[in-house]
Amino acid sequence: RFATLSKFLPFLPVFGGGKSLFQPVFAGDIGRAIEILSRTDDQAILSETRNLVIQAGGPDVLTYREMMELILKTTGRWRPIVSLPFAVGTLQGAVLEKLPENILTVTRSQVEQLKLDSVVTEPSKIASLHGEKYTTLEAFVKRYGRDGQRELRSLETVVPTYL
């Protein structure tokens, strides 16, 4: 979506300075975790993953601004990245979410989410309420992935395949 915006907008907007943190994950890595969990013939995996919560985040943590920079670099375009106040995004959302969806559509909920970081939490810092265990997708794949499939794909390798 942002690559498409960079084709016709004279700048790329980011809200709140573009400081929100993201930890994007490649869908294929999620698929790999599902494949591992589907190995119902492996009793070790079945018992060790009972009550396991896997936090899905990729190996890279970037700010909103850094993600825009990566998209511009990958597409070979240059655009200034302009920070807009969250209030402008909220106003934009209030108007655009009532119209048919298009490439410029942003909702007020999306703007609110940009005020928070979207990254995994260190498992040791999460309190277990019902006996569940926590791990990250990266740790899970490293532990249970098959040989040659124990690393998550980085943004540097995934983004060029999509743009």
C-alpha cells in the first residue's frame, strides 16, 4: 500500500513522528509454525506446546519511519517522509472511514494503534494467568523447525519480493 502511495504522493506521511515500533512477520513464517504444530505424531511437540502462547513477530524491529524508508529504498523512489500530528490522522480517519475504501483510507482506530508499539514482549515479563507459557515465534521456530528452516525471514529479503 505504501509503495503504491509513493507512486503518486509527493511525500509519504507518518503520524506522530513515525516513532511507533513494528515487528512485521512474514506469512510464510507463521505457516511454518502452523506446520510444526500440526505434527500430531510428535508427542514431544504436543506436550511441550500445550498451553503455549506464541507471540508472532519477525526478526526485525523498525519504526514506522524506518519502514517507509525501506519501502522507498526497495522501490528506488525518493520522497520526503513528513510527520503529521495524530490529530490530523484522526480527522482524516473521521472523514475517510465514511467513504468507500480507497488507497488513502485510514481509520481512527488505525491512527490510535499507531500511538502504541506493535512488538512482541519478552516472555519472561509476561505474567501467566491460567498456566499458559509464552514464547516468541523466533524462539519457537529455532527450537522446533526442521534443519534449514530454523530462521525467520528478514524484511530485507521479503519486501523486495512484494514490491
